[in-house]
Amino acid sequence: MILSLVAGSFFMYSKRKATK
């Protein structure tokens, strides 16, 4: 589902922002 893709992308983005 697209929702899953969006959630994964958002999660990855949030994790990357938290790391930096």
C-alpha cells in the first residue's frame, strides 16, 4: 500500500534527521 511506503519514507527521514 502507498501508506506503508509513505510511512517508511517518513520514518527513514526522521531517523536521518535525528542522527545528524
